[in-house]
Amino acid sequence: MKFSLFFALYFISTSIFSQELTFTPKDITINEFIDGTLLIPNDAEKPNLAIIIAGSGPTDRNGNQNLLKNNSLKKLAERLSSEGIATFRYDKRIVKQIRKGNVDMNIRFDDFITDAISVLTYFKNSDTFNKVYIIGHSQGSLVGIIAAKQGADGLISLAGAGKPIDEVITEQITNTAPMFTEDTKRVFSVMKEGKTTVDFPQALTSIFNLEVQPFMMSWMAYIPKEEISSLKIPILIINGTKDLQVLEEEANLLHSANTGSTLKIIEKMNHILVLIEGDTLENSKSYNESQRKISEELIQSIKTFIDNNNN
């Protein structure tokens, strides 16, 4: 009986161990702003690489923020690498600044684009990978669209907006707190003139904090559907039907702007790339539930896209 238990535990442990060894992790510093984790499949001689760009806020390489831990981007990277696709995911520069207690209040949206281009250039010059793709999630979709123009072999937009951020926020306010719609439009109109203002309701402080407005203005300057229209590389646009933050119509806007793109709508997938069977409460709670599995349809859709554009 003891021997049976020993061998059972042995085979279970070796099975888990072998799964962990399907790819090799390596921490890499790109420059003074960017640190990340590279996962290289063990059985691929010169694999394709997917650079994963995180969404808005101080989001780290795993897709987490201070009070939200779901490991969405870590799970995305590990699943793709287990399918033979190398991945690199990195902390946004503000994450590194927060950890060092030295946040640059002059940070702009263009800095995120600069960082993404630096990562792309680093790996394009390494001659280690067959092709280099960009996967941009949420805000990272727009960052990725713009950075991809500097030599990416393909782009995957995950939960990316088609409209500029001021229109997206105005729609969100209209849907959730319509009494502030006119105030929101007024503040954005001031910001479009390159000016800041303190004339806004206290309830909108998290959006229009005076320190945030210059960053927001630099973000507003880009219109995603216009940026994607000029891309001449393979494009996959993905959205989920349970996404609380970015509706399917945003994916449709991006797809319409570049008719050569491929559109994939995944049933029941939410903003952090997991499947939701229940209501909005379950959806919201999932943002802090790291044990949930990432959508397998998402993984296979990305793998198929990259495989089909491998030549």
C-alpha cells in the first residue's frame, strides 16, 4: 500500500513538474523603465513571440493592480507559451515608479507608446524569434496599434476601444450616472482646447483630477479606429460578450476601420478574459479571483491566427 501511494505521488509530481517545464521563464530588463518576463517554449527552436501590453492604470506584467489580483495576463502568457508561442509581458513604467516611491507626475500616454516600441525593437533586433506579434489589452490595444507600425508582424487587439477615450468615458457616465453627462462633456470640451479645469463635480474627481488631466489629454489625441485603419499587417480583433468595460460595438468599429482584419467575439468572456456564467455581480467579483481559468477559446483563437500567418 505504501509503495502504491509512493508511486502515485511520484507520477503526480512528475506530471506537474513536466507541465511547468513546457516553457522557460526569464526576467529581462529592456531599459530603465521596463522590466518583464519572457517565457520561451522548450521544444521550439525559433518560436513566434507575442508581446503583451497591459491595460489602463498601474497594471503590472501579470494583469494585476494593488487591490485587484486576477493574474489575467500571466495566465494568458503561460497558456500561449504552453502552446509553443513565446511571450513577453512587462510592468507598465508607472508600476516601477510606484514601487520605488518616485512617481513621475508628467507621465503621458505617449510614454506608454515609447515603451512598447522599445520592447518591440529589442526583440526584433534579437534575431531569436521567427515573427514578433503584439497583443494589446484594453488601453494596451491602442498602445499596441500605434507601436505595431514600427515593425510588428501582426497585432491582436483584446477588448480594445474603437472610439477615443473621451467618447468612451462619456458613454460610460451616461450609462451609469446620466446626471453627470453634461458635466463630463463640458470638461472634455475644455481639455480638447489644451486647457485644464477644476470646474467639475466632486463625484468625477477620479476621472478629472487636475493631475490626471494632462495625461488624459494626451490619450484623447488618438482615435483608435483611425490608427488601426493604416495598419497593413495581419490583425485579430477580439472581444467578449460579457465585457463590462468595452462593448462588442468597439470591436466592430475597429474591424470596420480595417476590413482586412479578423473579428472574433467570444461568448461569455469578460474584460479579464475569463468566462462568466452568471450576472454582473459574478462578473465584478471575478476581477479579484485569480483561480479562474482563462478562456480556452481565446487561446486557440490567438494560436490559430499566429499559425495561419507563420509563413
